[in-house]
Amino acid sequence: MTQTPDDRRFAELLHHRAEGLAQGDPITPPLVSSATYHLPRVDQGGFMYGRMSMPTWEAVEAQLAILEGAPCLSFPSGMAAISAALMATVAPGRRVVLPSDGYYTTRLFADAFLAPFGVTADYVPTLAMAQADLTEAGVVFLETPSNPGLEVCDIAAIAARAHAAGAKVIVDNTTLTAVLQRPLDLGADVVVAADTKAPGGHSDVLFGHVATRDAALMARVRDWRKLSGAVPGAFEAWLVHRGIETLEVRMARMCASAQVIAERLAAHPKVQAVRYPGLPGDPSHALMARQARGFGFLIGATLADADVAEQFLESCPFLARATSFGATHSAGERRARWGDAVAPGFLRLSIGVEPVEALWAGMAEALAGL
Ligand SMILES: *Cc1c(COP(=O)(O)O)cnc(C)c1O
């Protein structure tokens, strides 16, 4: 058995600070929250003022850069990263093509803050993105697999079409993380992600990042962060750095458990439908097997109706009843309560790191009681 390039980068990620260490330096990154830095002169580089750069951001950005294979900038939330990437790429008079079935806050942002400045957003279902009309498009924004429907689209094929139309491609990679999918390698120009989810991983921090290999674009994203002032706090960066150290091992457990749970839910008479890209019969399976190295930890499960679905959540001992996903603890939520275009009994389940048999025993008992 030889190591894969992925094995190599996951190992490098844990030792990324080694090279710069001097005798007596801390192994973990110091939590530096200083707003100002010793600055007798401004022409010699280094840290100057906390809105421009901070040592603890740089620690987490170094990890993220290894994961993404590209320079990264950190942001105080996933939406801060998404809005920064959009503000750095949109152009007056050129459209933004966004998924109609992706994370809904991205659509609210486009309608509230891009449309009034002449950047109209067109909404296309993830499954129709490959055929979308890209005339006059400046930005094509993808989310694959989509949250919460888990539909996927072909990043490489869409990037080729978008580039031919003169558009930049942004991929929201939150549902898989760079551990499982690297959109930049498939031709995307920019990756955005909510590190609030699996990278932070413990439901105790909001964070996000932008990754791109396009230096000019990166400079604009950096300017947006500096000039808008949407900067992350040092403690948040420190927490995410700690979370990312175990991201790969958590993802391995979470995805393996999700596969087991999805298979059993799919075979259960009380479950009407299951979406999990790891199921061979799932419509997302073949494409995801090609463009990702795993199928993720999210499952869509449809129960009879809203009441039955809520009752299931209430009786499951190991499902947090919360929004969000990707944490150590499994969580479940009925997405129609937010207005997502899904059946009233549709649950988004995020599988955590609990031993899978304990998790399943709780679910099986809850299903039996419905
Ligand atoms: C949660 C989420 C976001 C937003 O992240 P925040 O940290 O809450 O701002 C963006 N995109 C997707 C796909 C998400 O699931």
C-alpha cells in the first residue's frame, strides 16, 4: 500500500507549522487577538492592524490552503465568504446564475443587495445547471450536492461552458468540504464554504473561507474583507484551526455511518423516500462517484407527513433538534419549516460521530413507535 496524494495532504495539514518553529515555540498556534502591532515603519511588511491581517487567521488559512490546494482567506461566517466572493466577481449589467434549490440565504443576499445595483440573479435548478442559458452571465454559482435536496451537477462540464461564455464559476463546497471534493481541480474559479459546518465541527463557531488560484481575484476578495471590515475574530480562527485538525478523521466516520444509516432507512417500511448519494440507485450517485471522493454525511429522508417527521425527531435519543449540520453530534431537521421546496415530511439528517449502531438503534426504535 502506498500513500495517495490525499493521504499526504491530510498528514501535512497536521504538521503545517513545523517548518517555522524555533526552539521553545508552541506546537499549536497561539491565540493572538491583538488589534494593533508594533509598527515603527509601514514599509517593512509584517502585521500592522487587525482588520488587515492577524496571526491566528494565517494559521487557519495555511491549513485551508493545504486542503483546497489554493490560497485561502478566512471570513466570519459562510455568508461573509459567499458575499465577498460575489462582490469580487459581479459586474454591472452581467447576470448571476444561482441555484434555485441551494442554500436559501445566498438567494436572499442576491435579491436584496445585488439586484438593486443592476446585477440580476437568475435561478436555475441544480439539475438544469448544465443546460442553463449563460448569455451575459458574469458569474455562475454552483452548490453540489445542494443543500438540502442533495442534487449534483457536473462542475467540470459547467465550468467549461461558463468560461466559454466569459463567466467566472463559484462553487459553494459546504456540504462536502475540501476533504471530499476540490472544485478548483475541476475547473471552478472560486470555492466558498461555511466552516461553521464540518470544518469547525462542534457547533461552537461561525466561520467561512474563500479559495482561489486566480491572484487578481484573490486580491479583490482581500480588499473586500479589509474595506468592508467583515473580518473573523482570532478566537473563532483558533477554534476552526483546532476543528480542522480532526476534519478528515471525523468525515471518515460520518460518511461511513451515513452510508449504513441511509441503507437501513431506505429498506424501512415507514420511510417513504431516501436521498443519499452513496446509495447506488440514487440519482446523484454516478456523477458524485466521479467528481468527489466520498458521498458525505447528509441524508434526506421523507416520512409520511410533518407530524410523523416531528414525532420521529422527538423520539430519537441521539439526534439534536437543530438547524445546521456537519457537527460531532448527529442532527435532524424538517426543512419545510424554513420554506425549502421539499415535502412536509422531509428530514435533513446530518450524521455525526456517534457509534453507528447506537445511532441506528435509537432511530429504529423511533421508527417502530411511529
Ligand atoms: C450554512 C451554509 C452557508 C452559510 O454559512 P453561515 O456560516 O451560516 O453563514 C452557506 N452555504 C451552505 C451550503 C450552507 O449550508
